[in-house]
Amino acid sequence: MMQDVVIVGGGLNGCALAVALARMNLAVTLVDMASAEARGARGFDGRSYALALASQRLLRRIGVWDRVADEAQPMLEIKVTDGRAGEGPSPFMMQFDHAEIEEGPMGFMVEDRHLRPALLDAMTEAGVRHVAGQRVVAQDTGGARAQATLDGGEVLEAALLVGCDGRGSGTAARAGIGRMAWSYGQTGVVCAVDHDMDHGGAAHQFFMPGGPLAILPLKGRRSSIVWSERTERAEALLAMDDAAFLDALRPAFGSHLGEIALAGERWGYPLGLSLAERVADRRLALVGDAAHGVHPIAGQGLNAGLKDVAALAAVLDEARRRGEDIGGLAVLGRYQTWRRFDTATLAMATDGFNRLFSNDNPLLRGMRDLGIGVVGSLPRLRRAFIREAAGLTGELPPLMRP
């Protein structure tokens, strides 16, 4: 079947890109190895996402945000502290308040059970062809059209093939695109907790020797937990029963929200850095984790992927209006130039922050506490951090502008 764009990967970035391009009147097919039933499941499983303000703008522009707005929790404050579990936080704190910028909340927390079905519904309405439960087993991007062969035997043809298929991207591997990658020896433990007291829309990032603990506000008296720990310790946490896990969590979580109880399942995933050697080739582009995977220390992984989506959509829209081949090297080179520096900078920044904060070196701890105190006390510097967290820095693609 002839299409303008074939997208490989049915995660959030792939779905968002499919909707954005279909709304530009491009013919889009999305290939997803997961079944439609698995993707559309709506039960609460603890997974949620921190969407920067710029990402929320993108979802609004492509007609997705109104479907989840009532279930989204605005992030009004971010509090950053350093310390050890059970000893309380350092007296030095960075506190970011959304009232210090004019645009509104820094971001929103949205649960997977709301966001994913909203994207699937938007794809259907936009006319995206969704090929679920199949995978691409071969591809050819060297000719006048890109070709992708599915395991069911169908051959898809398009002007452009886009890999949104994660850090182990088969799309990148089949194109001979290598990766710079390393492990942090850490695992992210993800879950959600109910608590007695209202969080007030405040997110907390507590840096401990094994890695950061993020407490992110969800709707109601519930918070999402992203706990980065050394892998051996994380595996032990995941193997515990619920009561033992809560006993381990409480000293780090603190008592500021009262008593806590688990809500949903616990998940674990290995943490590392991954950067593709290039994110564009003839008739091929990489988006999201297929292009770059970073540490969750700043909560920017999905937001960086959605910025890829907005940038690629802008480049393709401009190329089409000019009458250019949307799969040509000249066009896709503009996408690579736009996104390469930004994503490499983000990867190096998150790598550096993790190495600085995920240790118990007394000298480094003193330096970072001093740095936290300085940033927290300087309004101009504080506002710069707030705008960065909201995704409002750098050259914003049109879909992310006000």
C-alpha cells in the first residue's frame, strides 16, 4: 500500500507523530508489534508521564489534550533536595514555583491509562492506518520509495520511514546506524502511591547516594514514584512484598503527605544513556528513544521525543509546501540539524547530573549542596531552570508555540 509516511513503533511518540502528520493531510501507516487490545487497555497500572508545558501545547494542537485535560494534574511546584534516606533532606533546597513565569503550570502529570487511549482514538479520527500485532522484519530505504516488509508478508511503501521503536530500534539497526550507549548500573523502580494528605501540585526530587527519588503529583491524593537505585538494590525492592516495599520507601518518601499505600503495580527498567550516531538518512528518520535515551533524572525523556515529533512535523510540512521530496536527504538533514545539538546536550546534562548526585562523596555532596543553595537564592537563574523544565527554551517548533 502506497503511503506518504510509515511509522514503526506504537508507543506515545509514534502515535503522536502519526496524528500530527495525518492532520497535515499526509497518508500515514503506523506499525505496532503490540495488539490493539493491549495498547487500548484502560486499567490503572501505576504508569504516568510528566509532560512539560511545551508538550502539552503539542497535544492540544493535534487534538489530543482535550481528551485527557480533566484527568491531568498541573505541576505547580518542583522541590529539589539532597540527602540520605531516613536522615531528612539537606537544609539547602531548590524550589521552583510556576508563578515565576507567565505561561502557566510548568507541566502536567497524565496517567498512561488516559493518554494512550486518547492518542489511539485521535489516530482513528485522523485516518491513520494502524497495523497492530505485526512487526517489520526487513526494510529498504535506498530507492525512490522506502519499503518495509511485515512479518505477515505485506510490503509497505512510503516516501519516508520513521523509526519510533525505542532504544533497541530495529529500524536504526537495519539502516546500519550505530549507537553510543552505556549503562549506569541503576534500575528505575516505578509505581504509584495513595497518601493521606493533598500534594498541592508539588513535585519532589530527592537525591540520594543510590540515585534520585522523584515524587510526582497525580489527580487526587495520589503520586507517581520514580526511584532510581543501584540495580542490585532495585531488584531487591522489586522482589519484596508490598508491605516490605513500603517499609523501604517510607524513610526516603518522608512524612509530608501522611501515610502511604501502594496503588497499582511496580515496574522496573534498566537505566542508561543511548545516542544514535545520526537521526536521519535517505528516506529514514529516528524519533524519541530510537534517537536518544536519557536518564530520567530530569523527567525529560518523553518531552525530548515529543519535541522530535514537533520538529519533524514542521520540517515535513515546510518541505511539502515547497514541493520537495519529504524523504530526501536535504529535507531530513534539516530535521537532524535542528534536533541533534539539543538532544546531545540533554543527554550529557542528565549524564553529568546523575554522576554528580548519585554518590555519597563528602566533597561532591558539599559542592552540590552549595550549588542547590545558590540556584535557589537567585531569581533570574531560578526562572531559567523553570523555563527549561517547562520545555520553553531553544527554538520551539510551531506545534509547541503558544
